[in-house]
Amino acid sequence: MPTSSVPRPRVDALPRALRFPDNFLWGVGTSAHQVEGGVDLDGRGPSIWDTFAARGGTRHGDSGAVAADHRRRMADDVALLARLGVPAYRFSVAWPRVQPTGRGLASQAGLDFYRALVDELLAHGVEPVVTLYHWDLPQALEDAGGWPVRDTAYRFADYAGLVADALGDRARRWGTVNEPWCAAMLGYAAGVHAPGRTEPGAAVAAAHHLLLAHGLGVDVLRGRLSPGAEVGITLNPYPVVTAGTSDADLDAARRIDGIANRLWYDPVLLGRYPDDVLDDLSTVSDLAHVRDGDLGVVSRPIDVLGLNYYRRYHVSYERGAAAVSPWPGSPDVSVAAPDEPATANGWRIEPDGLYESLVRVATDYDPPPLVVHESGGAFPDAVGPHGRVEDDDRIRFLDAHLRAAHAAVAAGVDLRGYFVWSFLDNFEWAEGYAHRFGLVHVDYATQARTPKASAEWFGGVVAANGLPPASPAPPGPACGDP
């Protein structure tokens, strides 16, 4: 069912001074392709995002070739993390930096970079949180068919073993795949993310093989890491709100909830796909890619479930809404444009949706402990005349979402951590450099780093393990000055 049925408190009515549980894990995150640059180093091979950008798939033709230049500036960036008082750093490993073609022996130069990153983090008292796959598939594997081909899942398992062998003695928190919905549905159905394909049936197969890769990766990590290691996956829930009242509107919401949420939660946590979702998908796929035993692999026990929350979907029926969409097997569905307030990239600001997401997973699935692996917003940040970035909109945004997270804890959700997206302004995928999510401003011409007011604010939250005694006003429209 759509998650609009989950009861929720009004976030602006919550208590003003809130502490989080002891040992709550606070952190910030990035992904390799969004920050590293350094595509000419370590023998790195091209990824699908390099190719997608070169073909004009991104705004202004922007690419991640330089990004935030983190590959060259890593030591300084880690020192900055420590100065900001951030206890944990979630980063991803670039598959093509470790295996340039996605097969065979590892590039030791590529692994050396991640060894050095982990060592630097530990030396500064920052805990590394490793994600193996954040969308940068080696182009050679896409040339062989990509995620719609079953073999890609087995190549991922080999890659997971190489990284675990290199970092497993120092890193204890691991994630397999980040946001497989985006990789499958935006990359292979809607074509708005790399590799830019618009093949609904291929997207359905890609979804299954990404989940199979996760399960195979869990098996590999269990065999290579110490018994105390933490292994999980990161999903991106979208609470679905029915924008209309007709039976067709309700069915549209069911369909989108199925593809955005249940298609991922159910196999990972319950070991099965929802029957109604399979019925919907059968109109574009024969589902022959799902083999006996696969769901037993996909549902291997995990220690943590990461959730990335950004917004709800407001859904209604609209005949002929889109010929190409991220909703295979579900035509005639419309997702409403946001009302104000919204972020600079047009996402509606709805912190209550985070509460809904956490409570729904905890109520419906009896999951392992949860961690918010990404939460953040894009705002029109600029360095002011005195060298400061006064991003009050972001502070209000994060404050409201943290109050929603605390409400979920108060409701009994076993939430163990919260990571802000993102540490640095960076390459925002198809949007290029048009939007800034970072707690730290990056001048892309000079690569100068300027911590924003939100970085100082978040450091205070971490130090207090809770929120300030007064809540800022709700975030305003993103079109004004920060």
C-alpha cells in the first residue's frame, strides 16, 4: 500500500530539544564518480558515466573528469573532515579504478588509493563506511550487456572480493549497492542516467541482477571480512501519496509504490517479489531472468539497512502521461510537480516523509537496524563578501529532517545513524554542476574548499548528539538568497 496511510506527527510540533541514542553514528557521504576526478590516474578505465557525459547526456556536457578533484586532494579533504568534527565518512569505491574493464586482476595503484584513504581516515579518528557500487559500472561491462545481463552480477562478486581483501582489515562497515532503483530504472528505462537506455524489459532484468549482485556480494564479504564486520545495502524509499481520489489514481499509487519501494524491500528482507508488482512487470518482461534459488541469495541476512530519503512521490492517473518513464509496466501514471517550498533542483521539501519511510520499513519488514545513509538538499549557495557561505535554507532543511528522524526513534524505530549528503559540492550526475548539496562549498575553477554555515551547525549537532533547543523556521522557497 502507498505509505500515505502511515500515521505521522507534524514535525513542526515535535519537542525543540532532542537527543539521539548513545553511540548514534553521525557522518557525511560522497560517491567516487561525483568527487574523485583523476580519471587519468591509476590505470582507471572508463565508466558508463564517462561515456554518457561524452555523448551529451548531462547538463552542459559536464563530466566527472575533474569533479571535486578528491583523488588528488584526498589527504587535505580528510583533514577537513576531522576539523569539522565528523565521526564517519561514507564513500564509494570506483569499480573502474580497481578493475579498469570490470574483469580480471585488480589495479594495485587503484587499490592503493583506497588503502591510503582508509588509513588517512583512521589516523584522523574518522570511521570509514565503504560502498562498493554507486553507479559507475565499467564501460566494458556495459558493452557486454550491462546490468540486464546476468554475468554482470558475478563480475561484481569478483570485484567485491578484491576490495574486501584490500580494505577488510581496516574497514568494518560495508555496503554492497547504493540505490539500485536509480541504476536500473533511471539508467535502463527512462534513459536519464547512464547508460541512457530506454528499454523497459532490460530495466526489469537490471533490477533483479543488481539485487543478485548484492546477495552475491554479501556472501563474498562474509567470507573475507572479520566476524564483527557490518554488511548491508542502501535503498532509496519514496513514500507515495495519492494525488487524486479515483480508483485509477489509487491504482497508479499502488503501481509506483511497487516499483519504487516493494520491488526492493520485499526480495531483500522477505525473500520474494510482490505478486502484484510481478503482474505489472509481466507486460514488459517474461521475467525469465529470475532463476530458482536467486531470491535465497538476494535475501541473505544483513546487519544494517541503509535508507536514502529525499522526497515523496505525489501520484495520479493520467492517460498517455509518458511514453518513456522509470515505471516499466505502469503506463498512464503522472508524478506531480512540487509545490513550494522546494529545493533548488525542484524537489519538494517534505521531512515528514522521512518519518513515514523509517516507520514503514520497521513496521512492515522487521528489518535489521536502520541508518539514514543520505539526507540533504540542493540550495543556491554562494561565497559571500566576507568569505562565508550562509546556507540557512540547508540548516532549516536538515533540522526538520533530523526532527523527523528523532520522531521515528521515539516511535520505536531502531535507527542507528544519520549521514548528511553531501560532504562536498560535487558532480550531480545528469545535472552536472548545476546544483550544490555540500556542507563544504567547492569553487570548481580553483578547487578551493569553504565550509558553509551548515557544516558548523552540523558539527554542533554531532557534538551535542542532538538538536539545538530551538528549531529554525521551515525552509523557504529556494529561489531567494541563502
